[in-house]
Amino acid sequence: MNTTAAAAPAAGEKKEYWRWQESVWVDETKNWRDAKFITAGIDVGSVSSQAVVMCDGELYGYSSMRTGSNSPDSANNAIKSVLEKAGGMTLDDLQFVVGTGYGRVNVPFANKAITEIACHARGANYMGGSSIRTILDMGGQDCKAIHCDERGKVTNFLMNDKCAAGTGRGMEVIADLMQIPIADLGPRSFDVDVEPPAVSSVCVVFAKSEALGLLKAGWSKNKVVAAYCQAMAERVVSLLERIGVEKDFFITGGIAKNPGVVKRLERLLKLESVQTKYDSQIAGALGAALFGYTLVQKQGVPAKAASG
Amino acid sequence: MIANYGYKDGSGEYYISIDTDKCTQCPIEHACTRACPKDMYEIITDDYDDRVAAIKAPHRKTLAYDCTGCKPAGGHTTLPCTTACTPGAIRHSW
């Protein structure tokens, strides 16, 4: 996998501990020109944007980039990163593109928009297998609990996008506050002598002031991070319990990469999440590309793409 | 599919659940859309191409306040939306 490291701060510039690593990957063992159908899924989220390209329903390449202030630009940036790496592939080679995520209606080259709920379920079904029944998507600014059937069709869902508690943004705020790179938060949360109780408020604003109070009271940074990870885990468990947790359980989104939250969540649920070789952040875009593959087989190549 | 619209915050859980399998069988052309005094319901085509009722996006984050007038404190003994929904597809969590 080829990954693009986050840019180092210039002299005098404030270090941004919340910055996570963008990535671009293409399966170089495959030749996309051999594919009958090339489809793409674009997930424009509030914090990150992903593009996934599939050849005949198999993952060919993806990118995971930060979302800018403009959804169309973020979508273009994500797909161009994959196309450049794919060697000669252009937008015209994509026979069906599905947009998803909060910016789904603003993907300029999409043939259809589908909600991220349906796409995450479909993507998790591909990434974790048909035994997946419960999916937790811990996104940048919302949290979704999804129940699906063996085909990845949603049977029950809820989304909490009113409150940033239990979301990636909450974790970014804590990373900046503690001055710990976001990728290190999870591992460091286990570097404590005794597991602390959860912070009493997971509200990002109040958790911030509570974390500062704990630091002043002599808590180590690791202990504060552990308390926050525990609070986030407890928060999302209450969401999951509303739809009912059934095996197998799968986590998508950026926080799936934070073992500090995942392990505590698994402990609370008394259930291990299914591991995958894929990047957990691409689930929505992957599901969108799979919807595109189904649609292009059913409906054929849309007129605009066919004439291109 | 059970679609839960709403949120959980520090004051409690506020979800309106719509069973879309029951909703698609609606014999009275989605009376919920006419019953709600706040006009919170709309008919959408969901991801699986079913025409179903949903809560309009602006109301999904303010249900605790929007629904207050139809709760017992507002003088109602039954909710207009759940009463109008003859297939029994709509439920309030609070």
C-alpha cells in the first residue's frame, strides 16, 4: 500500500495532533482494462472523503483523504488520487458512480446517490462477510448503529448526528488537547496502572473542560485519554443496545482504528468485533461501488458514460 | 426495515421509529403526513426503492421540542401520528 504522510508543520506553525494519515492504494496485480464493469463509490463525509474503484465487483483501488470546505472538490480530489495511481484510468472509464455520505448529492460525476446507512451495511457485508449482522460506524461527526441481513440489506438503523460525543471529531479534540498524535491515543490509553472510570461527560465541550480539570488534579495524560476512550465506548454501547447487538459485529469508520475505544467497547459488549484486512474507513465508499456494480448489471451503462 | 429518526442527548432519548415493511402496506395513503400538526412527516423513496414515510431532516434533531404539543402535557391522550398510522408502523421512544 502506498500511503501519503501528513505534511510536517512549517517553522512556527502549530502542530496539528488530530491530523490522521491520508492513503491511496491500488491493486497492482490486477489490470483494470480486463474488467467488464468498472464502478466507483464516493463517500464524502464531514471529516474524510473516500473513493473506491471496483473491477467486476472486486476491490481495485481506493483513497482516503480529508474533506475540504467544498464537497465537489473533495469528491474530485478523492477520485483523482485513485485514477492517478491506476495508470491511465480516467473518469470516463468509470461506468457507474454512486455518491454517498453527507455530501452525496454534491458529487458532480455520480450517477446516483445512496445514503451512507445502506452503503456501510453493504460495504461491511463485503469486508467482514455475510455473517455480519450488527455494524457500528463511528464517523467523523456522527455515529450510526446498523443491523443488516445476510445480503447486507439494512433491517434496523439509527444515526446520532446531533451530538459530537462518540465521534471522530471528539477524538480529534482530545488529541489536540492532550498534544498526542491521534494514532497514538489508543495504544497510550492502555499505558495506565489502573483503568480509570469514564469521564462523566462525553459532550466534546464539557469533556474538554473535564479533561483539563483532571490534568490539573494530577492525572497523567494517558489516564485522561483512557477515561475518555471508556466514556466514548459507553456512549456508543447505549446506541447499539437500542437496535440490539447480534453476532457478528463489525466496526467501520476512523475510530475502528483506535484500539483504545474498540477494546473497551468489546469488553462492554462481551463480544469481539470481526477483523478485516481492509481499511475500515472505506466501508461506505466500498458499499457505494458495490451498489453501482449491481445497478450497472441491472440497468446497463448510463447514457452519458456510454457515449464518453 | 426499522428506521429510527432522532437522537440521544444529555436529557434523554428521542426516537421516532418507522417500520418501513408495515409503512409500504399503508392503505390510507400515508395519513401520518396529514395528521402531524408540525408537518414533520414526508414520503421518500428509500435506498431499496420503497415509498415510505420519514421524518423531515430539520426535525430529526429537535424531536423533543417538536413533539411536545402532542404529548400528554399538551393535552393529548394519544399521538396524532401513531393514531393515524393504521398499519402501526410508527412508534415514539419517549
